[in-house]
Amino acid sequence: MPGVEPGIILVALSGALMLVTAFGLRTRASATIGIALLALAGAGFAWGVMLLLPEPSTGEWIAAVALLAILTPGHARIVLGRFGPSARGAPIRAFAPPGEKR
């Protein structure tokens, strides 16, 4: 695709991987694979955003990629629930009634 920046492609592909993993594979694949795919998607998303910035520093690159690689699986775990086949059939945590413990 001529004229499309690599950063935009990387952000779009990483976002798609996040969605597929979080909603489709989170309870079907093993927890290790789900976490690894979400970490990869988070790092790819950050990398793509850094490619779109005019002149990010080395510290910004390192912080963005490392933090999103850690925070993306953590966010999916907090909002959606456990990883792995043992979580299959469990409701999504974000849809639970207030005060209900899981």
C-alpha cells in the first residue's frame, strides 16, 4: 500500500491482535500463549506509535514498549478475567454486578 506509514500499519495489526487474543483466544489458548500474544501486541502497538512521533527519545522508546508489553496483558486480566481454558464459561469481569466478588 503506497503512502501508508509503517507506524499506522503496525498500530492497526497490533490492535487487531489485541482484540483477537483478548476476546477470542484468552480462554481457548493456554494462559502462557495468551499473555505472550498480548505482550507482543502491546509492544507492537507502542513501537508503531513511536514510529509516528517526530523525534522520540531513546528513553521514550524503551519506556513505551516495555510498559505496554506489561500493561496490555494486565489490563485484559483485570477487565476480562482469567486466562486459559479454566476461565472458559466464566463471565467477563467488567459485566459483573457491583460488589460481586470473583
